[in-house]
Amino acid sequence: MTSGKPLLEADGLVAGYLPGVNILNGCSLDLLPGEIVGVIGPNGAGKSTLLKAVFGMVEVRSGAICLDGEDITGLRPHELVARGIGFVPQTENVFPRLSIQENLEMGVFQNPALFAQRFEVVAELFPLLADRRHQRADGLSGGQRQMVAIGRALMMDPRIVLLDEPSAGLSPANQDQVFEQITRIATHEVSLIMVEQNARRCLEICDRGYVLDQGANAHTGTGQELLDDPRVITLYLGTLMKS
């Protein structure tokens, strides 16, 4: 695990979608350079809302988000992409009628001149995307679509990638493949925050983890500490962690 000054800090976030209704209630998180940080918790805990708040998709009513010490609270997604933050949503994360190459081109719409250079990097991580670059995305499997979505987020050479439920809806084999890809991405000087339903696998690969409950921090620690914490197992993970 890395150490040093946080690359990203979210402090005391209160946020929600509807006036007067908060999903996040003082949630905090930080990300060090080179880390994989996992966010787990029960359904409705605010995990995906936390990512969307960081990425400027949900109004932050109080609290602050800082990137390298600079306050980025309230910036729009395209502004955050320009500052080196990528986001991979859980659903509708590819353009199905476009080819793989065209999907990746959409990832550099702010700077198309980057395409050739970044395509080489993404193709090294995901050779299948290069091999099938002219195939339409609607003909891909769920796992292959996830590759496209993650690859598109990497096209702008981000420092941080936010992943919302990357294994959702995938077969166990494809889930394993996605988690392997995430660990490989982290070796390319990319830091990651991952919201994930597969708590065991998430904690196995992350450097640190956060357990959210009702929009607030319930537990935090290294991935292994949370895997071994009987409170986390009993209250939040149950038989999933005992199997």
C-alpha cells in the first residue's frame, strides 16, 4: 500500500437527489496515489451516490472534495475529466451502436489528438479491444462491454478512475476477469475508487476499504482488516463472508 499525501479527499459530504432528502450524511473518504480503495455496504447505503457526488453528478450540499489540495466541489463532469478523473457508470456505459474504436474515440472527445497514443495503452491492457476494434459494442458480452467502458475512461490518461459496480450482472468468470483487469490498471499509475457488490473480491484486491451505512462511514481499514473484522462480517456481509 502506498503512503503520503492524499490525491483525492472527500470530507463530510452531505448530498442527495431531491430537495431536503439527503443520501450522504457526512460521508468522508480519501485516496492515496497508487491505491485501490473499495467502498462496500448494504443496498441503499449511498455507495454509488458517493461516486456521483465526487464526479459532479449529484449536488453536494455541504462538505468538500479536494484534488491535490484544490477544492473541486461542484465542478462538472467534463471539468473533472480534464483534471484527470474518469468515471465508469454501472449501467448504460457503452454506446451500443458504435464500434469499439468509436467508443474509445468518445473517450478523448476533449482532445482527439491523444487517440493513437492512448489506444496503444488501452490495447495493451485489453488486447481484445484492439483485435475487435471495428466490431459494434452491441455484439459484445457483458464482460467485454465492461472492458470497453473501462477502456474509454482510460483514454484521457486519468490519474483517478471511479468504478461503479464493475462486476454487476457478470458471470463469475467474467467477474474474475474484471477484478484482474482492475489490479493491472493500478500498476499503470492510476488510482481507483471502486464501489462493489462482490464484497469479498473487492476487499481482497483493495488497499483500503470503507463500509458505508445510511450515507455515513461505518467502518474503515485495510482490505484484509475488513475481511477479518467480525463486526463487518456480522452486520454488513453475513454469509457472503463466511462461505
